Amino acid sequence: QVQLVESGGGLVQPGGSLRLSCEAPGIMFSVYVMGWYRQAPGKQRELVAEITSGGTTGYSGSVKGRFTISRNNAKNTVYLQMNGLQPEDTAVYYCRAAYYILPTKNYWGQGTQVTVSS
């Protein structure tokens, strides 16, 4: 069973920065679409950012211009650089690896807590 491993969460003051990492061992990482999602208390999980196997990126409107997703295929790792953090960014952040060609595959990490508070 593939298990993605996130790291880098923590407590940060408003306006601060954090960098999340997600390692995906045991998969052909380069062909997967990698995504970062988040879930705040009482809310549904939402897509934050996504990067395709070719390096094309996409962001939710709420984080565009503040967050940057990137990947290192040699390290089977995807990153989320988060700048200008605000209290509304507080959530558990999850990493996802998705392969959309049949047979499709879908893997999630266990989540890492990000808390933005003064």
C-alpha cells in the first residue's frame, strides 16, 4: 500500500511562510498529477494547488499569487511554498497523487496541520 508522507506544517504568525513537502515512495512519481488539498474544521476538503507530470500548475483563487507548487521527480517529492499566510489558511493540508490513465490510481497522505495565528 502506497503511503504519501507530508511534512513541514506548524504554527506561524500571519504574514509568515511555510514550506510543505510530500514524499511519494514506491510509485512512478513522474507520471502522476500531484496535488495539495486542505480541510479546515467544519469544511469540506478543497483543492489548493496541482501540478501535472509535465509541470503545468494550477491554483485555487484564494491562494494564487501566495502559494507555489513544485516537484522534484528525482526525489519523488512535491512541495508547497506558502507565503503571506493568513488565519483563513489554517487547515490540515493533504498531499494527493493521482494517475488518470486506466487503471487509475489515487493515493493520499495522512495530512499535516498548518495553523496561522498571532
